Amino acid sequence: MGSVYIALVFLTAHLALPAAAQDTESPDARQRARAARELGKGGSEAIPALQKMLSDPEVEVRAEAVKAIATIGTQHSLEPLVQASGDSDAEIQIWATDGLVNFYHPGYLQTGLSATLRRIGTSIKGRFTDVNDQVIDPFITVRPEVIEALGKLARGAVGMEARANAARAVGVLRGRAAIPDLLEALRSKDDKVIYEVLVALQKIRDPSAAPGIAFLLRDMNEKVQIAALETTGLLQNKEALPQLHDALRRARSKKVQRAALTAIAMLPDEQSRGVYERYLRDRDDQLRAAAAEGFARLKNPGDLAMLEKAFAEERKMNPRLSLAFALVMLGKAEMSEFSPLRYLVNTLNSASYRGIARPFLIELAREPAVRENLYPAIPQGTKDEKIMLAQVLARSGDKESIAHLEPLSRDSDTEVAQEALRALQTLKARLP
């Protein structure tokens, strides 16, 4: 009975394709749009017919066709989606963009801008999700024509929503080749587009892009200014240090102050020492944390006693983690019960603070001595520690780290094993 049912379902789906295909030639645009929706139920076999509908004179029909192609989501969808990205309608461009990302980052269609789109007369409205941390794994290779299409949209899509959406997509796909397009998109003077470009550049992490954003360090829009400050630090633009110090002095809010000082702390320079000393005693715990990070990256052994005293006296979690990071940076890399390195690893179990401890450990693990002390902690670690330490080694490990990740990829906990396998793929893609 089961096999008969499956056969009937298969036969019904295939019979539906010719019936829907006949309606694609209907003189009624609504009928053609309905046909596109029906064809979308047929899977990859329907893509050639749907691709033809991308040239339909009616926007409604083309929109239904691109939605169907994006939802099918196989490799056969990529070529028609690239084609649709060149459409003259913003909604179609947005659907094409999200469909292209969805192939490389499954589930993106449910969270991207297209999921919220509403057509109101001749315009469209949508809402960007607040979460902007999505990015593909480094070992995933994206077709060059996909990045090229998204780059063109970022600098020249029909509307600013479509441009911002394309900039976000370039970031998710780590589209380094589209950096010139992203920098061109900054000339749009649209805050939403500019912000999405800055976040995309943070994800791509190519220092060559840093000079192109320096003019935004004093932007009047606080959200844009903060993103520009963060990006400048992440891209290691030391030439911008005077502008960062100026932004710190002129900061109009605590948020800007924190972003400016954090960026300065990412660019170690002894001339910043006076700033770190002043803010290490500040009442604001996040400013104290940023100052501690600055001392960490100076790596001056003469600061050790002062930082140990500050660590012992600090009661707030953010600066305490930053001080632990600083102590390990200055050589306190042992893994004893109350050591600063153990403190950072223990914090990986905290949902509230693991997002701070993990980046610190990634930076610290670039040092062989730190990695050597982390390796023994992995087998007896908690589930969260194993998962996060696998991610740390993926980003900062070397060939020796492979031998410590391989046993983890066979862990009895499937989530741990899967993360270790991803880490191995990422690490091997990084290694020469």
C-alpha cells in the first residue's frame, strides 16, 4: 500500500507540470502567476519553465517565478537567480538575493528580508532582522558569478532596501571580490545601506578596505559611526588611530566612547598607554574592559603586576574577562584551577558571556603555548567547552590541532562531534 501511495504522489506531481506549463502561455497574467506557483511544487524539473517566466512582461508573474526558483533552492536555481538579480523590480531583486544566499546558508529565506516583504501599490516594504551575525563557514566556496551579481546590486539595485539587502548578503557569503562594490555603495548616503556595508566588511575582514571607510568615523548617525569605529579596529587600520582618539574625545554618548576605545585597544601603540590608564579606573565597566584589552595587546611585561591587582579587585564580569585576557597575553598561560586561562574556558559555559570569552580565546590561541595548555582541557571539558574550543582551534589552530580535533569528531554527543567535524574542515581549509 505504501509503495502504491508513493507512486501515485510521484505521478501526480509529474502530471501537474504539463498542466501548469500550459497556463504559462495564458493571456491572463493572474493565470500565469498561478502557473508559476504550481510549477514551483515540481522541484528542480520545473526550473527551465520558471526561468522562461523571468522574462514575462508582468511583474506579478516574474515575482512568483523567482519565489518558486528560490524556494526550490538547488544548484540549478543559481543561474536563474543570478538572471533575476538583474530585474528592474526591487522585490524580485530581493528574492533573487535571498535565494542565492539560501543555497549556501540553508534557512536564510525564512530569516532574510524577503520573508517580510509586502507590496503596497507600486512600492514594497520589509523589515530587516536585528540579528546580523550570519556567515557561511570559511571552507564553503561561492561561485564568482554569485558574488559579482550581489556586488552589482549592493551599489546599484533599484531601491535602497534592495541595496542594503545585497550588502548584507555579500557579508554572509564572505564576498571579498565585491569589496569595490561595497565601497561604492557607501556613496549612496543611505544610513541603512552604509550600516549593512560596514557589517559586511567586518565579516569579510580584508584590511585593504579600511581606508575606504575612514570618512565615516565622525558620521552624525550614531549607529553608523559606531559600526565604522568597530570596523576600523577589526580591519587593523593603524593609520586611523588619530581619528579614533579624536572620536573618543568628541564622543556624544557612552556607546560611541566604548566603540572608539575598543577600536583603539585593537591597534596596540604605546602612545595610547595614557588613555588605557585613565579608562582602566573609569566608573563604566565596559570602558574598563576596553582599557584592559588595550594593555593586553601592548604585551608589556611591566604591566603584569598592575593588571594582576586589577583582576583581583574587579567585581564586574566584562572587565574581569578582559583582565583575564590581558594576563594570559602577558604570559600567565597556565591552566591551573584559578588561573586566568581556566577562568576564560569556564566562562564558555555561560550563555551570557561566552560571546566575550570565545573571541578572547581565539586571539590567545594564536600563541603555541596557549594552544598547548588548551589541548588537555578538551577531552574532559563540558559539552559547551568542547564545542567552543573546537571553534577556537578552527580559527587559530595549526597542523598539530588536527590530532586533537579528530577524537572530538567521534564524541558520543552528536552536537560536539558535528562541531568538531566543521572545525576540522575550517582548519584544513586555512592551512597551507
